[in-house]
Amino acid sequence: MQLSDNSNSTFNFQEVLEEEIKGFDSKNPPKQELIDSCVHCGFCLSTCPSYRVIGKEMDSPRGRIYLMDAINNGQAALDETTTQHFDSCLGCLACVSTCPSGVQYDNLISATRPQVERNQPRNFSDKIIRSIIFNFFPYPKRLQIFLPLLWVYQQLGIQKLIRGTGLLKRLFPRLAAMESILPQITLKSFKQTYPNVIPAQGKKRYRVGMVLGCVQRLFFSPVNEATVRVLTANGCEVVIPKTQGCCAALPAHQGQEKQAQALAKQMIDSFANTDVDYIIINAAGCGHTLKEYGHILADDVEYQEKGKQFSNQVKDIQEFLAEIELTTPLSPLTDDDLPLVYQDACHLLHGQKISLQPRQLLKQIPGIILKEPIDAALCCGSAGVYNMLQPEVADELGQQKVSNLTNTGAKLIASPNPGCSLQIKKHLNQQGKDIKLMHPIELLDYSIRGDKIQL
């Protein structure tokens, strides 16, 4: 009888241990062979923005891989403690570019994030801010409802008052972080009408589709307008499906798997039967996700192949123009030489391996003197919605990025991603730096039209 009691006691104790050590579920956990490819050399540490700010091993790619391995092998739990280290990752992919062993950290973190979202409950504050982000940001029509309120908020000076008190930052730091990057609402933000097909100027060279984006179409409409003009000026017929929505970047980067898959399918369907040669995107983060549809829809029998085919057609606007070569003459942007610094967006540089093409295009504009900042590959801290979820780390990175850009002596910053642009503008204002920031495609548009830029 005593043996039986002891046996039961041991069994129950093991049950408790198993219950406490909660690991990854069986749906696409981080692959052990990918984890094992890391030799823990530490090359990633100096290029990892979260490690450089936080300074803890577990907030580096190598440390997170240690955690993934421990969770896979039942030596650590997927809980609040381990989750915070996965959450601290910006997903900038600098470590992927740096790793001498070719570790696929991008695939490891993209497998881990859905595990966190499915298996680790969020606290009340996290739930609220994430609910706002994922229920509004990927849906332009929902966001558009708030534009009149935001316009009034800015025009009546309420924004200036709120920021001046600092009360919002003290009481609700994440909400304050969201408010701090709010762009200027203009009348153009309310006008979102494009023809379905815009003809090429002169001889048609290509028929291309164009993705409008979410934040881009509402708050950076001049960038989309410039993109259309540059494409048509260089012999492209532009197709803009009305049914297109979000590219799925925001939910995909944060492990919102089902939402990302639904949005990706909608995007694929919107461009079906358009008979386009390429699909053009002018936002770095969106472009990286659009090129990952085969991975995002890997478990979907109906859409897996469609996703791969769609991604094979996607081109960043700068990548595309560099390939087809400009056919229009370019004029100087200012009466004198213009010192300009190009800001590398992470998902363009590390995610899509696009770095030379934007510089090549900008150098074709007469009078441009291209400056190079130190730490050009370091993330600005935007990282999709990272600057709203992890504002302290993001702010330090934003300050560093702006200092590095302005220390070049450039009079203009060229930024190819809306999130980066908002982050940089915020910290330019905080540092009292009055430097103009524009998308590279806007600069090409000005140059093609022969217009001058007012600095």
C-alpha cells in the first residue's frame, strides 16, 4: 500500500512539473535543425539593436535561440519571463545579414511569435493596445473614420496642449507613444480615389499593379501619387485594384497568424486576373511581407502556390526602376548642390537585400551629393508597431538614428518606409532639427517634373 502511495505521489509530482513547464504547441514550432545551426559565435550581438540598448544576453538573437532550444527541450517554459525576450526583438533582421553561419533567425522568430500569441496570455494593458493596433491599423476604411477627429485634434491645438502637459506619457506611455508619431492630417488624407487603370505616358513598356498600403494611402498619399507619376512617366501602365486591403505586415510581424493569412488571401484575390507583369510596392515593410506570402500561406492548400506566384511578381519601386532603367530626363532639385542622406529601412536592407538600387537612382539626379551615416544598418526603432509596444527601447534607437543621419551634414533625408519616416520625424522634432524628409520616389518625381524642392 505504501509503495502504491509513493508511486501515486511521484506521478502527481511529474504531472505538476509538466503543467508548469509549458512549451511550444505542435503547430509549426521553431525547427530544431534551425536552432542547432547557431554556433553561438556572438557576431549578431553588435548588430542587434535590442541587445545594444538593453544589454542582456537573452535580448539578443543568440539569447533568444538559447530560449527556443530550452523551450523545445522542456528546460524552460513559454511564460511571461521568456515571452518578454521574444517581444523585445524588433524583427529588423540585421542578425540574418551578419551571421557567418547562415542561421535563419527570421524563420525562427516568425515561428515563435504565433506560439507566443496562442499560448501566452497578455496582461490587460497589452490586450488593450494590441486590440487597438490590430483592429484598426490594417484596415484603412476603419482608420479613415477617425481622420476628421484627428484633423480637429490637430487644428484646434488640442494635440499641442496634450503634448505640452506630458500627462498622457505619464499615465499611458504606450498610448502616448502612438500619439507621438501621429502624422499631420491634411485634406489629401481624405481623398483616396484612383482610377482602376492609369495609362503609360508614351510607349507602354510594362503593365504593373500597385499596392497602396494602409498608413501609406492615408497619411502619405503624396508618395503614392508620386509613385504613379514616376511609373507612368517611364512607360508603365498602372493597375490599382479597388478591393486591395492591407498587405498583412503588421499582424504577420506580431504573430497574428490567422489575421495575416486572411489579409494575404484578400490581397492575392484583388490582383487575380489583372494580367500584370509585376506588382509594385513603395513601402519597405510591406514589400518584405508581400514577398513572404508563400511562407505565410504555407499550410493553406488552396493558396500556398498562389502565394508563391504572387510574391514572385512583387518588386519594390526602387528595385524595379533600377532594373528597367529610367527613360525620362532628370533635373536638379535645387539651384545649388544638395547634400542628401539615404536612410536604410531594415526590411528593405536586411529583409529584401535592397541597398544599392536606391542609391543608384538618387545619384542619377543632377546635383545630389549622397552622404553615408555611421551605423547605417542599425534600426531606427520603428519596426512596424514596435515603437508603440516597446517605446523606451524604440526612443533610444530613434535618437541614435537621427543623430547619425544629421551628423552627415545632409540637408535632406530620403526614407523609403512610412513607419521609419514617422519615427525619424518624431525624433527630429524632439532634437529641434529642421531637416526635410521625403521618400526617394518623391525626389525622382520632382526631378522628372523639373520642380524645385523648398528646404
